[in-house]
Amino acid sequence: MQIRKICPAVIVAVCVLCCLSSFAAEIEFKIPDLPVVAHRGFSFLYPENTVISAEAAIQAGADGNEFDVYASKDGAIIALHDGSFNRTTNVKAETVNGKPKPVRPADLTLEEIRKLDAGSWKSPKFAGEKVPTLEELLAVAKNTENIPIIEIKQDGIEQKVVDAVKTAGMENHVVIIAFSKNVVKKVRQIAPTIPAAWLWGEKWEKSEDELVNFLVAAAKEINTNLLDLNHSSLSPKVVKGLKDAGLTVWAWTVDDPVRMRQLREAGVVSITTNRPDLAKLPKDFTEIKALSFNVRISTANDGENSWQNRKEQARDVILSGDYDFVGVQECVINPEIEKNQYEYFKSALAENYDVIGISRNKDPNNGESMAIFYHKKRWELDANDTGTFWISETPEVRGSKSWDTAYARTVTWGRFKSKASGKSLYFYNTHLDHVSELARQNGAVLIVKHILERANKNEPFFLTGDFNCGEASPAICYLSGEAAEVAGQKLPKQTLLHDSYRDIFPYAPEAGSFHGFSGKPIKEKIDYIFVSPTVKTIQSRIIKTNKDGHYPSDHFPVDAVFAW
């Protein structure tokens, strides 16, 4: 008789299938369809584990709301993640050895907990938001399609949680999850019709086959076919192995839509995220990376910070980001090659980038340009829909100035078509005047007018620039979508643009972008990337890269990643 060797992976798969088939029939619950689960509510923009955060997640289209629960000193079930109130409330804590002592749910009664402010840590606008009870969060979802995902953080409170769910009449409208196997086992015993998932996310250093085997064995042990796993452990092979074994796979916590797409393609059916607004993007969305970079003119007498000493650093900022579009301000065109920043970048970036932009002066061979570098392997310029206009009362006149500007100011723009998707967008780049407030205000109005009059009005747009004014200025208020008095006119709120930095850091203090080569912001943020409302901002940064204390410019570059 011929003896054949059997692959260990095959043995694992057979064992897994046999294991699952022996208990699958015992599982009585039905797993709901929840493509998008909001992590602690819409916690990216709202204070986590609060009623307002849960309500906002529902408004954003989340299919489920995950929140964490503990028991108070007097047995009430309340929402909290950390196990102490210190981070997310104004609780008064003793200082022990120079550190605040954790104040835990078991230390306070519900009455005491209800006096805490659970909102101000996120932003003063949420002052007075309370730590909610489980009953209050269940009430938010009752009579909606949104399903609460209750993470039990504390052993021994399973019955109280289940009782609250039953009292609310929501046995068929919740899922219970936990890292503790004992908690999941207990829930399965006392409430077999309520879906229960085991959470897992430990570092795994063995093979993927062994991971599948481990997870399937754990599912068998606690009698569930639903696993909620850290997304970093989920390769396509692991997901397939778990699915083949009869398990349903959820993933946490994912805020990158590219990763969300990868997980869905692998077979993950539910994704927990702090950004439910991103999780609803269409499958074929395009990711776009943009940079706004005032490179500081090459003709200034900057000593050790002269252009020749920092040009390679400036180049590397652009190359390291692998950007789709780069809006460059103060990019000098000059007859002297060592001062010609436009030609330097054009040559240094030639492998991947083409450029549009002209001198702002009457002399086409001398002056600053508002250049746009675009990734030519990804994007194609529409030669019939591009150009430059001057921020003046005669925007078509080369070198024209108005409103007491110190220099001629321009906007470079172009329409670009994605070579991958075939979709098109507009990209604008500008530099407003550093002296005339009236010119800055009129410049903002002129830019919005030009955007409104673009040939393809349904296509999105981006606007980069050094605007030489802070977030409280009339020009930026107007561009950010606030009502403002601009150039002597009370202009209504416009919904055309929003500041990508504030999309990501809506409650952060004023952030500076000009530093004068010191590395320390000297004034408020004056560099921006504005974007149309149909585009979602994924990330935004003020880039403070330097080499031994030397910076590529007197401005910090700002960048952002978008999904469209």
C-alpha cells in the first residue's frame, strides 16, 4: 500500500471544518447585516460613548453603534471605555506619587457619575454632555435600523446587561461583544438568541494557518460563529480560512478607506470605525494626496537658509509624499539658473511630474509663479481647461494689480483627468497679498467666483495656497463656509469649500504654519488646502520635517489625503 503525505494545512482545514460542524447547529442567533459600525459612536467628531455621539453616527449612516459598558458602585450599567473617568470627564482625582489616581466606575454611584462632564474634554461645545446609561443608549437606537453593539468590559455584569436589553424589548436588535471569553460564554448561556462575538487583537507571530486554527478553536470553546478581530491580523488568507470554517468575520478599528476596501474584498462583512462617514464611500473611490508648499523665494538674502542650501530638502518633501498634486507658492522663474526654482523642480521631479504655471509679472521670464505640479502617470491635463488669472479688477491682464496690493497676485488652475478612473477634477493654487487686507478679501471672492464659473460644475475642486491670513480673518471665514463681511459686503455662508485641516482637527487650537526658519510658529495658520464638499478628507498634516534644525522653507508645508 502506498502511503501519501498530507499537507499540514489540509489537516488543519479538515479539523476546523469538523470542529465547526459539530456545534454550528447549536447557535440560535441570527447575525445582523452591519457593514459599518461606529466606534463608540461618531467618536472622531464627538465625545465617545455619549448620546450625542451615538445620534451623530446614526445621522452619518452607520449601521451599528459600538459602545463599552461597566457597572457603577450601585450597579447601574454605564458607558465608558477606559475603566476610569480620568481621560474623558472632569472627575476630581487624588494625586498619588505625582500622578492622578484612576477613578473607576465602581468608585462612584450613578448619581455621582451623572454629575460629571463627559463632553468638554473633546471640545467646549460639548460641555455638559453626560455619561449615559445603557438604557439611554438603547433608547437612541430603538425604532431605528441602527443596532447597538454592546462591549462588556467587566466580568460579572452579563445578566444586568441582558436584563436591560430585554426590558427595552431589543433582544433581536443588539449584538454583545467582549474580549473576555468568560463574558461571551456567559452571554451565550443566559441569552442564546442574542448574537455574541469574541473580540481578539493580540500580536500573532506564528503562521496564518495556525492563527486560523487558534481562532476556530476559540469560537468552538465559547460556542459562537462570530469573531470581531483587529484588522491588522486579517490577511485575505486568514479571512478565507475563517469563512471556510463557517465563521463570520468582523474587523476593528479601521479609519483608512483603502484598508476598508481591502478588508471587504477579502470577505470581512462588518467594519468598526471612528469615521463612519468614510466607511460609506463607494467601492470605486479615488484616493488623492495633495500638498501646499510655500518654498520661499530664491532671491532673498537668507544666509544659511539660502535656496541653494535647502533646495534638495524642498525636493524631498515633495518626493517623499508621493503626491498627486502639489501647489507651490513663491516658485521663482529667473534668468539665472541657480535662482530658477521653477526649472529646478521641473527637472528634479521630471520622472513623475509635469507642471503648469507662469510668472505673475509682465515679464514672463522673471517673477514668482503659483506652480501646480501634477503626477503625470496618474493624471492628464485638459489643455483646453487650464490657465492663470490675476487677483485684480482686470484678472485677464498680465501683471495687473488692484486694491493696494504690494505685488501682482495670481491663481493657477487646471482640470485634470484620472488615468485610472476617467474622472476629472479641478485644482487651483494661489498666494494672496501679505499687505493689503482688502486685496485678500477681494481675492477670496474672485476665487470663489471663478470656481463657480468653471466649465464642468459637477466636478470637484481643490484650492491650495498661502493666504497670508489666519482662520479668523474675513477671507478665510468666507472660504471656510462661514458668513462674513468681505470687501464691505455681508456675504452669506457659502457651501462651496471647506478647510481640510479643520476636517481632521475641528477642535484643535489655532495652528501656525509660518515659522521664519525657526521651527516655531510665529503666527496663525496661513497655509491651507480647501476642498469641495463632495470630497472626504482622510488625513491632514502640518509637516515640520527638518534636517539638523534646518528647514526646507520658512513655511511648514501642509498636506492632506482625500477620498473621492
